Amino acid sequence: MTTTQDTVSAKRFRGDPTDLEAAYFRWIQADSAAWASTDRAERILRHHLELAAERAPGTVSTKVYRPSDGGDLGAAIQIVNDDMPLLVDSVTSALSRLGADVAEVVHPVFDVVRDAAGQLREIAPRTGEDRGRVDGDSLAESWIHVQLAPSVPEEVLDRIEQALPQLLEDLRSVDEDTPAMVQALVSVAERLDRAAEWAADAEITESAELLRWLADGHFTVLGYSDFRLRRTAPTADAELALWPVPGTGLGVLRDGASADVQVPVLGPKRPVLRLANGSVDSLIPGAPDLYFVSVAEYATTDPGGAGASGDTVAQVRGEHVFVGTFTVTALHENILDIPVIARRVHQVIEWAGFELNSFSGQAMLEVMQTFPRAELFSTDARRLFETVSAVINLGLRRQIRLFLRQDARSGAVYCLVYMPNDRYSSQVRLRMQDILLNEFGGERIGYSARVTESELAVAYFTVYRGAGASPADLSEANRERIQEILFATTRTWADRLIAAAAGDSGISRTVATDYASAFPVSYQQEFEPERALAELRRLDALAEGDIDTSVYRNAGSPPGEWRFTLYVAGAGVSLSRVLPVLHSLGVEMVDERPYQLVLPDGRQRWIYDFALRVPPALLRNALDPELEANLDSGADAEHGVAARFSAAVSSMWFGDAEVDGLNELVLRAGLNWRQVVVLRAYAKYLQQARFAYTKDSIARVLLANPMMARGFTELFEAYFDPERVNSDSAEPAADISRRLEAEIDAVVSLDADRILRAFLALISATLRTNHFRRDAAGTAPRCLSLKFDPQRIDLLPQPRPRFEIFVYSPRVEGVHLRFGAVARGGLRWSDRLEDFR
């Protein structure tokens, strides 16, 4: 086995071989340290040294590693090449465009010495203090290792293997021709100077200044070619066309490649200098943000020999085309220092009636400073003025503005989008890309974004359309329509909630804004603003310490899957407080999602969303066969299952009802919680009468016989509910009593028979109750009083009082025994809870 140290020593690395490994992985990010583990690092470096062992001058060495090869690198690419500009960016961009996900990139630069055959002889890290450590004539080499995602398909690796050499060859052409291409910029500027002498045209003079500015470190030239205007046929009426001049192509536009660049004749009103994004994938597959700079070549005679002397078209005999990218310096240059642009900026501010140094003038300058450079060069002063005027107050209005332009040369559509700074995000940008691609029928889209401390963020999209595509619809109506669609993507969840609340007269904008900022991100990801608005109404109506509840089913949920929401004003609650309440109603809690809202004034609101499971036996045995259907439809909203369930939870929460198994009658028998309280009171009294059965046994019998439980409440109401007593249509109590007796006779279980007959006897022996009394505010009493005739209750032991009043509530129970017409005695407290009677 050959180790890295063996390979390095063969290449005469000067110094400790571990220093080479450290230099190789020097720029790995700290969070990627685990990726470059010792074993992996050794393998990567060993393979790269093997690839670099031999490389002829002026060539590139590349290798694509495949998981299917059974190697130890997985999916990866390694490159050894002369160090040159744009290398890493172009490679990684090309890989992305070819469909590969890049996991990690290692890019050391070494000083190397090779012999005449290209054999690697010496190598040293290329750093400030180490540079030149090797002997002889050293060469700076870029060694690039790109680790791809393990899932990259084989066909993608095939495309990479085919495209990568051509990309690197194009970049080498650029590197070799860079001095000549920069000189071409200067030479064309000098040509314009000479043309300006006889044309006396300020635009020509400014264009020459701009070319010199580009050549002065502001533009990385990737290609250049000279084109000449000539007839497409040897006849006077043949169309004029621009053709590349052989021998003038440089960089990616070297002879042959320049023939792929279509340069249309723009007509008599073409500007001296045009700058636009270029779609040059066939030339540089991976290079980002490419621009065409085309400059008119002037003549004093008609190039085709047929135009009239002095005709504008005849004065343009050709075009110089440069392709490249702006440098970082150019992208951050003060636009007042850029030729041509500076004049337009002053003109726009002057048309607005402002001084440059005034507040408004500086505001307009700031907007123009954010313009993409291509737009600044391609937009005339009048259009620039209209655009800036539309943008200047946009930040205060919290809206977006879309500007559209189509390039006459490529057909690409340029989309400039201004939006409030806090509305821009990667997600918003991606959604906008999809919208613009779809709207303009693009094949692909490029973008750049500028987000600063300014009120506005700006995103610049270039939609590249296929050859032969019809002109894009840039009408004002279509622009406004697309702008509205884009605006919808920038509206945050909180924006949508505030907008929804605007149509609710019961919610002020202040309240809506307070709650919109309080809903946690986890809630926003789960629920739409429309639901939040409904929950906002509930929360805002709560007093501190109060609760509200809601029970429902999601559309399409399987039988037995319910949702329950608890709204709490104030401090949060523990699950141990909620769980017994829900279980007492016969349902199981299977999931809980708590959401805390903290309002600007510090008040807390909580939303607890529970997933419930209703046992199949409960649904099957419930008296209401359409229990879930009624829940879904909201039928009988005031007395329906949702209202009864929620009211029962609230009664237990605030201590008006006990938490026990009888609460299941709310679902099984269709009773409300106050009807259950009446049955519970009778069960409690039976305990005091030394009844033979426990309260749990009593509850099981009532749950097993929901029809009887409902019948007992009907009998109780027939005796004492004033509305039923005075109603001619209500079933008489005597009829209900006889029906219940018949149903009890049909009960098979002796225990159930005794319990059910005890209930019937107690209700029949009840003389009075306060259950249906209401105070002036319509509030029912918080305790239940039942007055009995003990002589009619056979299960009571002797001696039996003449009258007995049983008082029940979850907080206190008691009896008042009267053995005569006049009550005597006093109150006595008992610690014997189950048999104080």
C-alpha cells in the first residue's frame, strides 16, 4: 500500500509531509472538519497527488470518480490546472447547472516545478511567506477537489466528464488572451475618440470613456471579436448582417466560437455602446453574471455600397463585441464615478427638481445606486427617471414594484423587483423565480439580489427564453398582474392575518397587529391565517385566567379522530390538568401541540391543540347515531355535540362539575353537563343512604344504559322544569315513569336492575329542587338542592325523617333532616365524606 508520505517523498516535498496535508485542507471551514477526517483526507490527497504526477504544460488534468467504480472517494471530481481567474466559480456553477449537488470544495494553490516531460518534481504550499520555496522556475497550480452528493446519478457524472474539459479549455483561452482583450477595449476606445472628432457626438466621447473605465480593472473580459456589416447576398436589396472578422476572436470568442454569437443589426437608432446580460451557455457553461458589451464601429461610407452617403446606418460598418463579468470593484463603485452613468444620474435628479446634495436628491441617488449595472447601462435617462420616481416612496407603502424590459438581441426578459427589505428572503426569491419563469416561458433564470440597511431590497431576474420565442407581453396590464402575483409571495403570514382581520369590524388593526406578531413560527407553519383569525377572536374575548374550547374534526379524518383546542388567557397549564378532564368524557388524547403567544404588553395567551381518539365502542353505543356527522356539520350548534363537549370541559375546569366517569354521558346519552350533575347528585345521595353499590358501579350501569340515563333526566325535567310542566305537548311525567319501569323490567342484570330502580325511586320521591332557578342575570345556582319525601324511599334505613333536603356541589355536600313540620337544630360538620348522613 502506498501512503501519502510515500507519494509526497517521491515528489520531493520540502518539509514535513503533514505540512502539505495541512496546506491542502487549509481553507476547509470549521464546521466541515469532521468531513475531512484523517482517513478521508489521506485518501483525497493521495489521489490528487497521483493525478498531478504528470501534466504537460498548457494542459489540464481532470478525473471523475464514481461510486460504481468501487473507489474510496465516492462521487468526486479532481482537477489540476494552471491557476487562473474564475476557475472555482466556473467549475462549481457548471456542476450545479449539469445537475450535481456539491457537498464540499477543497481548492489549494501550490507552487510546483515540473520537468520538460511534465513530471512533478517539487511542490510547496503557495502562501505569502512560503511562496517561492521550491527551486527553479515554479508554476502556480490550482488543485480542485469537489466532493459531490452521494446520490448523484451516473448520467450526470457522464455529462460532467464530457463538459468539464471544454470548460477548462475555454478558461485557459481566456487566461491566455486576457492582455490582448484588455488592449482591445483600449483600442476600441481610441477608435471612438477618432470617430468623435468628425461626428462631434457627446455619446461617442462618453462611450470611449466608459470603455477605458471598464479596462481599468472594472471588467473581467472573457471574450472579444470584431464583427462587420455586410449584405447577406451580392445584391443591393439584400439584408445587412453582422459577420465575425476572421482572426479577431479572443478568449471564448476565438475564431469558430464567435460564429455562435448572433449579433442582429439594431437599426439606425442603435446606441453607440450597449451592455446587456448575455446567454452564452455554449461558450462558458458555468460562468455567472455574464454581460455583452457591444460597441459600434463607424465609417464614412456605406459598407454595402448601396446606402446614401450620410445615412445613419451607413455610418455604422460593424460592431466590437466583448463578453465578460463586472469585477467586485465595479459592482461597488460609486455610480457618479462611472462614465455615461454619471451624466444620466445628474439628469434624472435635475428633472425631479432636486439638488444632488438635498435629502430628496440623495434618496434618488441611493435608489439608482442599487440598480443592477446592466440596467443602468441599458436604460436611458427618461426611463431611469420614471423608474426611480416610482420606487422612491415604495418603502413607506410596504408594497413591491416590478419593472420589465426585453433585450432586442437575445429576447431575454429582465425583471427588476423592489420590495420592503424585511420581505426579502431566499424562499421569496425562489417563489418569484418560479413565477417569472412560468409567466415568460423561460428555459432558465438567473438572479442577483441586493439587501442592505436601506428600506428596500432589490432582486434582479433574467429570464432566458428559447430561440424563436414570440415577444414577451410587457404591457402595463400584464406587468401589474404579474406584480400582484409577486406581491402575494412577499406577504408574510402576519401580513395575511392583518389583512384578513381588516374585514372584521370586531377586531381593531392594533389588536390584529399585536396578535400577528405573537403567533409563534411553529403555529404559522401549521395553520393558515384564516384559522388564526378565528382563534384570535376567541383569545381576545378572554379575561385573564379564563378559557375557551373548541372540538371539531378535520375534513377527511377517519372515524374516531377528533381535534380539541383549549384557549387559555394567562399562564400555561400542565398536561396533567387537561388529561383527566378529557378522559372523563370517554376520549383518549394521542397528541398535544402547545402554542404560546406573548403580546407586546407581556400578556400571555396559549393555544393547546389536541388530537383525540374516540373509542369505536363509544361511537357504536351512543344514542346519537350521527354523532360525528353532527360534529362535522355543526348541526344544532347551541345544543349539539361540540357545544355539549366544550361546556362540559369548562364546567370541570372551573370546578362546577366533578371529573369522573359519568361525564361520558355527554357523548353516550347526549346529555349536557348540568343534566349529568343531576344524575351525579342522586348517585351521591345513594352513597349516603348506605346503598350497596359503589359510585363506580353506579356509573358503569348508567353508561351501559344510556337510554335509561336520558330517561331519568326527562323524568326529572317533566316533574320540575317550568317550561315542560306548563307545556301541553310535553310527555306527562307519569307516562315517562311507566316507560322507564317497563325498560327496567327488561334489564337482565340484577345489579343493574337494583341501581336503575333506585334512581327511579329517588326521582319519584323528589318534591322540590332549585335546579331550574335563575337569578336576575340568568345565572343558575352553583349547588343543587333536592327535597325528598323519605317515606317514599324504601331503600332508606329507619327511622326516616318526614322531609330531607340534600345539597350537592363539587365543593360541599350536606343533608337537612326534618322529623316534624318545624325545623330544629343547627349545622354540624362531618369528616365522614361517604356516610355523613
